[in-house]
Amino acid sequence: MTVVLFLFGYREIPRVLALYDLDLQLPHARAAIRGHFRKNGNVKDERVVNMLVEKGYMELEETLLQWKQRSHLMRILEGYIAPSGASRKFLGQNPTIEEQFNRA
């Protein structure tokens, strides 16, 4: 079952990249998905494996229905963590115009 879900999700990566207009190379996106599967590769309890499979299927379904935002997928695929809170909006004394636009 896990292999079937992995292959189904693996096939849907080009569609997801097109739906969300992500500037990621296909091999990089596939490696990120593969890494998420390998992260839980040592789980042996069948109940936990079934729960992870169901969660993965729900994530895939929500992604294909476009219930996620682009930033959610970037965090999953790139591991991107943006500065949060006040540090995100902090500018120095003489910020350039690029810094002002990039802080959004």
C-alpha cells in the first residue's frame, strides 16, 4: 500500500508543480518527496504505517484540490523556513528599495 501511494504521489509531482507554478526542477521535487518517505522508513508498527499512509494520501488529495497555498508546498519541498514575526519586518537604518520590497 505504501509503495502504491508513493508511486501515485510520485507521478503527480509534475502536475503539482504546474498547478502551483513552482520553479523547482522535477528531480529536486522527487528527491524531496522521497526524503519524506525515507524519514519514516524505520517505522515497524502496522497501525502507525497505516496512519502515515492515510495522512500522505490526505496531503496529496488536499494538494491536488488546491487547498494548500504555494508557501505550504515550498516548505514541504524545499524545507524553506522564512523568518517570522518582527524579524521578518525589520529593516536597517538605510534600507535599499530591494530590501523594502523583499520584506513582505
